[in-house]
Amino acid sequence: MSSKTDNIPKRDLISRINFLLQAGMLINRNCPPSLLPLSSLYVREAKSCAQKSLVKIDRSIKRIVCKNCNCYLIAGYTARTRVKTRRGTYFIVTCNICSHVKKAKRKVI
Ligand SMILES: [Zn+2]
């Protein structure tokens, strides 16, 4: 008799990707800034593993990772967040490490 969790395809790859993303987040939050490249390395490895195995990383995680340097974007620490109200309201998130700019349109409530 097998449970529902035993039937997940690519379970080992998904758990590896999850571990790498969590390790990257922990290093980014709790360690000194000198270890930020290690966090980026973990995130890059998780992205590479997901791309090779055709596993999608959740959109909520993609939103908080810089596309250029693979660093977690934490407001006030590794990212600067601004709100711009020209032709609608936008969030502008700037990475403090590589100065990559990400724009996101605000959801209408
Ligand atoms: Zn960056």
C-alpha cells in the first residue's frame, strides 16, 4: 500500500531544488554579507537543476530572486523598493548587488 506522496515523479530532484533554495535563503538572511556569493551559488544550482529536469520553480520564489545575480531580494538589505505612480502604480525593485531593476505592476484591489 502506497501513500499519495510516493507517486510524485522526480521526487528526489524536487527535494534537492527545495533544499538548495532554502539553504540559499537561510544563508542570505542569517550570515554576513561575505557569504552572499554562496547563497547565489545555491540559487543558481537550484535553477540549473530545475531547468535540466524540466521542473518549474514556483512563481513566488522567482519574484524574490534577482534574475541577473541569483541573489535573494530582501527589502532594505539586498534590494531597494520604490513605488512609482506614473501611468498606474508600479513597484520598482533594485538589486543592491548588481543594480538590476525589476518592475512589477501593482494589483488592483
Ligand atoms: Zn542582482
